[in-house]
Amino acid sequence: MKPREIVPDVYYVGAPDFDRRLFDALIPLPDGTSYNSYLVRGRDKTALIESVEPEKINVLEGYLKDVPKVDYLISNHTEQDHSGGIPWVLGRYPGIELLSSEPAKPMLVDHLGLSAARIRTVADGERLDLGGKTLRFIYTPWVHWPETMSTYLEEDQILFSCDWFGAHIAQTGLFVDGADCILAEAKRYYAEIMMPFRKIVQKNLDKIKDLEIRLIAPSHGPIYRDPQSIIRAYRAWADDRPANSVVIPWVTMHGSTALMVERLAAALVERGVTVYPFNMATADIGQLAMALVDAATIVVAAPTVHVGPHPMAYNAVVLANALRPKVRFASIIGSYGWGGKMVDMVKAAMPNLKVELLPTVIAKGLPKTADFEALDALAGTIAAKHMELGLFSG
Ligand code: FEO
């Protein structure tokens, strides 16, 4: 296939992956993904931005079949879904110069086995003149790794942002064609890999706030013709203020914990709090991550298995701890047969969550009247805490 023109002399040469269903052996991909690469032709020089996932190198090869010379390969991010095709590109164009941020250089050596001598680093703010097309490199760390940078094409006002602003979507069209759909997918992506670095995301957003951006061309998913839509969404997701919502990852073995979740959820809804329950036996963890982006409170609901929490509920705690959402309050509810350390183990698994721990409600066997009343009281406490934060004001 011929390179696909985005604007004059800027082309898409990436690969959709409709069949991939899991990323990092962890993240569900209900809509596949894409590995986007872009070709920028100046009067004098040509640059390729990113390679592709090695499994899709044949797609990049097809696009570049009739491109005899590329002068620069720009690696914005070292993770292999973008950098894995670099060795092939270096072989295809022996004279090509590989450019990366300074922190990326040793990472490219480590992850791809490249020779350090093959890599030229560019400084934050440095420009590269291709002849009528000027690339400016902007360090944007931690979206998604520490070495990440974005590349800005000044004349066309295109921000090549790599993972940042991306979404796991496979499609044949190049551009966003449904704002609601893309924002849901982009939120899922933000939740899964950007949320742990929320504060740095805020700084990166500040760093680009004065850039004139006409298009955002990420390395996953479609290109934004309305860049402010995704920038506004990122601002809201990364903002410190949570929403009036509670996330309840739960598991039940013989029904006791399910009854407790049902009661707590109803009591919260009666008090005007939005509830997102996730049965961890079947839940899409991407949706759990998305709900955690905004939630003010997490309530872990688990039965006790061999002294500790049910492993599937425990997994949810480990995941939430890794994702570092902006939650402000946490509680633990659940049940046990004869004893255990479920509560202590769940508490110990969430050191990254800067939360106020609210009372726990643990039932022995089937929940009794006193347990249900304690759940009602917990719902009241959560609603009051949300009220104190002003979360009922919309
Ligand atoms: Fe799409 Fe962090 O790689």
C-alpha cells in the first residue's frame, strides 16, 4: 500500500491490529489496537516517526517499498510496540540516523540490543529542519515511560504524541469519527497506563498548553482533528478532584459477600452516590480501571479463602494500588467462615492509595441484621465524606 496522506508530505505508514485481544499479557483490548508510524517529507530530508510492533513489520515494509531513502528515524518511546521494528528499519536504510531523547538511549540499547553508537540523542526543545518541515522534540516523561518525548511538526501544527492521547482501537480510517466513542477508549487507555503518573501528566499538559495544535497524531488509535477534545478530557481525568462515585470490586463464593454488596450499593444510591460494582470473577479490568479514574471511594468486597482475601478480589486491590487513582476513601467489607486476616492483608496491599480508611464490615457466614445496619451506616459515612468534599455539587 502507498503511504496514506494526512496533510501534504505527511503520511500514515502504521498498522492496525484487529485481532489482538491482550496487551502486556494484562490489558484487555476489546477493539484491537494499532501501531502508528508516520512519514514526514521535507524538501531535503525525510523522517520516519516510530517503527511498529515487530509482528506488523510487513505492513511498514509494504508502505516503505517505494521509499528509497529515509534520513531520520525518530523514536519517541522505547516500548517495543513502537520500537520493536527499529532493527528492521536500520537494516532497510543503513544510512538512517536514529534519534531519541537522552534517557531513551540506554533503554534502546537494553531493550533492543542496539549499539549506542547508532543512536543520536536530541535535547528537549531541539529542532530538526527537514526543509520546509521542522520537527521540534518535546520531552514528555512518563507518558508512558520515563524516556518518552513527543515530536511537534511546526509548519503543520501536528503533535506526534506516541502513547499520550492514544487509544487501543483498530480501524481502517485515519481520523477520529465519533467523539464519544474515542473518549471512552482513550479513557480506558489513560486509566491503564497514564493514571499512575497523573501529576506528571498535569505538568506535560501545562508544557504544551501554548502550542498551536491542529492535529494530534498518537501512536495508538486514530488522529484527532479536534485536539482540544482529548486535551480537555486529559485535564479532567488527571485533575485532583474526584467524582461522587464508589467503585466496588467484589467476589462471592456462597453468596454472603454478594448480599452485602447489594445492600451497600442500594444504600449508597439512596444517598445520591453513583456506584460501579465489578464482579471480579468476570469483570473487564479495563472497565474497573476506567471507573477508578474518577471515583472518590473504593470499597473492596471479599470473602475469606484460607485466611486471606479471595485472590480475585486481592488482584483488584493490587491493580488499584499499581494504578494510583485519585481515590480519597477506602473500606473493606466481606465475610469469613471461621476466622482470618482478610482485612489486614487487603490494607497492607494498598500502600500507594492515599486514602482515609473508613470502617470495615465483616460478617461471619451469612450477613445478619447488624451487618446490614453497619453497611447502611457505612453508606452514610461515605455520603457524608463526599458531601464534605463538595462532590454533590455536580
Ligand atoms: Fe504503546 Fe508504552 O507503548
